[in-house]
Amino acid sequence: MPERALAKAGNAAWSAIDAVRLVEGVSALQRLRELTTLADQLEAVRSQAVQDALDAGETWASIGDATGLSKPGAHRRWAAQLRARRLL
């Protein structure tokens, strides 16, 4: 059941992106601002998921695999940010 809810959330995210992409009568800069806001929100959720994975005992290697990065790449991408947020 959680997988179904996760898939539904993913579909909602794509719907939001499509909604921004398909709106008529807005400038490219307005569209870019809105997409940047969505990307920032998604990145915040992804960073929290990385922290949650670490808290659950996952390794940088498994996080890298889940995000398409190498172990060092995942560590470089999130470790300093999480430390700065005092989550790591």
C-alpha cells in the first residue's frame, strides 16, 4: 500500500509540472520562476529522504545507487548540506 501512495504522490508532482508547462499566457520567466520553486521544494523533500535513509542505517553507496550517483558522488552532494542543517 505505501508503494501505491508513493506512486500517487509522484503522479501529482508530474501533474504540477505539466500544469506549469501548459499554462498559456504566462511569460517564460514566470514559468521559470514557478518551476524553480517546484524544484526547490522537491530538493528539500529529497534531502530529507536522504537524511531519513541515513537515519534508517542506509549507506552512502545505497543512497548513491537510489539517486543515480556513486557513493562519493552522493556523499559530496548531500553530506555538507545535511551537516549545515545539523541533521547529519
